[in-house]
Amino acid sequence: MILVTGGTGLVGAYLLLDLLQKGESVRAIYRTENNIALTRRLFEAHNASSLFDQIDWFQADITDVPRLGKAFRDIDYVYHCAALISFDPKDEENLRKTNIEGTANIVNCALDFKVKKLCHVSSIAALGDAPEGQSVITEETDWNPEKLHGDYAITKFGAEMEVWRASQEGLNVVVVNPGIIFGSGFWNNGSGQIFKQIASGFPFYSKGQTGVIAIEDVIHIMTALMNSSVSGERFTLVAENLPLNNILFAIADGMSKKRPSFYASPLATSIAWRIDWLLSAILFRKRSFTKATAKSAHSQETFSQKKIVQLLNYSFIPMESYLTTLAQKYATAHQRA
């Protein structure tokens, strides 16, 4: 049997659909009943409601070791998709507890229950930092603790350290480091919030770039790696390195909305994160724009996909047309709502 953590998130839900379509027996961890609704709707959208009913749902938190022990009974393979995503410095403690301690619990249980193989979903945020004068980042690029990293990146890096520690103790592992993952149906979380912002008339753009990938590609590669003999390796999953304005423009075009037209310069974003910090302190609300995100808005780093392409001879979904199609789906879904 296969165990999927984070079965109610974008990656976990699409993974469950794919595994069940392939006839696998699957157990999925969830925290609250309400979160399962999004996964159910995904299955319904793919005319797979009968497959949804085959999921062995198990209520647990990855920080609760006794419950996890029960979830791991009769498990052969694990996909660890659960993580907390937040860029608010106030969430540092929760990020560390979920992403680092939670991952440590997962790999410890995998070792205790003699799991055959584990796939850990990390992030390009956990990859290294390009040396001075270089811009290409690969799986071998060293992490520089002297450089600015947000709490999310630090905790995803820490989570990987737990996976590599388990690998040294005998657990077969593969780690994937996806760029920004886009997919349909999860509009209130992660990359889905970009669609909401554009729909509401978000006016700003910057000239940085980042790695992006479709959820379908992430799932296909994860399952291919788990079904291979590869172990003890990490893989950057990026279909393309797109300018941020291209991402926003493609989404706006798909919604027939006005493209963001105000350029946010480095000076403007440096002012913006300070204002956000001040308003957060005064109004006791979560941060929406930090120093680390301001820096990333102008990053020109490129994430190399060479390693996974060479291993699997993989061809990725072209992203700008994919984003436009997603935006059309978003507009259609919210017209009905």
C-alpha cells in the first residue's frame, strides 16, 4: 500500500487521482474533514468519484508521532507531500514544527516500518545559491547560509536534511524540488492566489524570473522516479524559467483582464516590504510581502532541468499557454459561483 501525506493539497490530491487511476491501493493522511472537500471535487471534475471512495483516509498530523505510527501500518511506499507554506515571519515556529519536525517524524516512521522507498516533495527554495557572477542553479549548487533566505526556504532545506539523514540510515529516497506549481481547482492556496489577485485587478509587475511547472508534470515525474531504481538523488522540476511579468500577463489574457501595467522597481519593492511590516505590526495581520519576497521579485536566477530531462528523456508542458488555459478555467468556475 502507498501512503500519501498532504492528500488534501494540490500535489497530494493530483497524486491520489493518478495513483488510483493506475489501480494502486492508497492511504491518505488528512487533518480535518473540511480539507477533503477539495480533493473530492478534483475527482468529480475528472469523473472519478468511484475512485475517490477507494481512498483509505486516515486522520493524523505529521507532528503527532503516535498517530503516524498507526498510519504507517502495512505501508510499502510513501509520498511526503505535506508542508506548511507561509512567507510570514510570524509563522517561523509553525514552519519549523511542520516542515522540519514533521518530515523527521515521517522518515523515522518509514525507517521503523521498513518502507521500501520514499519520495519527498521539496522546493526550488531549498536549492543552493548561485555563486557571485553566476545565475544557473542545479541540484549540486551549494546552500550559502550567509545569504538572505526566508523562513519557508530555511525549513524546506532543513526538511531535506532529515531526508538525507534517513538515506544514510538505509532508507531509499528521492527528492523533487519543484518550481512554482500550477494546477486547476486549488484557487485559495499557493499559486492559486495569483489567479485571484489578477481577477481582482492586481496592477503591479516586476522583471524578475522564476521556475514554473504544471502539476501534471510534477506527478508524472514523481511516480516515474518512485517506480525506478533511482535512490539517494534530488531533481529540480522546472518546465521553464519565466519572467514574472510573462506569468501575470498570460493569466490576465486568459481571464480577459487588463494586464498589470505598473512596474515595481527594486526601490519600490524595498519600500513596499517595509510598509507591509509596519501595517502588520499596527493591524496585527499576517505579512503579505517580506524582504525575502521583495528580493525574489527581481531575481534573475535560472533553475536547470537538465538532470531530470536526461534521466527520463522528459518533455514538459509549455507553460504560458498552460497558464492561459488555467486562467480560463478559473474565470469559468467563478462565473458559475
